[in-house]
Amino acid sequence: MTQEKGLRMPLYYFHIRENGLLREDPEGAEFATLDQATEEAMRSAREILAEKVSQGRVVDGQVFEITDEEGTVRATIPFKSVLRLE
């Protein structure tokens, strides 16, 4: 846990929604800002998609739902939104 003068950074959870099912992140991770949490979700989505592509699996439909400690959805990141297609 990162602390500065006794303060803890906010905890964000990276739940994955796919085909109507929600896989919850039980641990979460601390980030100073929602923007930093969003950047991490985008990086993670790229890694997950790269693995799916290398295995010949479908890469459509997954979404990160980033929630705060109270369970409020603060951002949604569709995995395919991180792809760069021309």
C-alpha cells in the first residue's frame, strides 16, 4: 500500500463484463487518479487481446468496468476500443 502522510490512494477494481456475465476483481489496485486506473485498464486490455489473437480466439465483447471502493462504475473500457485498425 502506498502511503503519503498517512493517506491511502484510492482503490479501483477492474471487473470484466462479457456476454452479460460479470467477473469481479476481488483485490483491486491503488491509483492516484481515475486517469491512471484507466490507462492501466487499457494496457491490460491490450495484453488480454494479444493473447486471444495469438490463440485464434474471438476478441469481441469484453469490457472493463472500473469501479471505486463503493462499487460505483467510474469508467467502462471496451476491449476492442484499444485496438488500432486502419
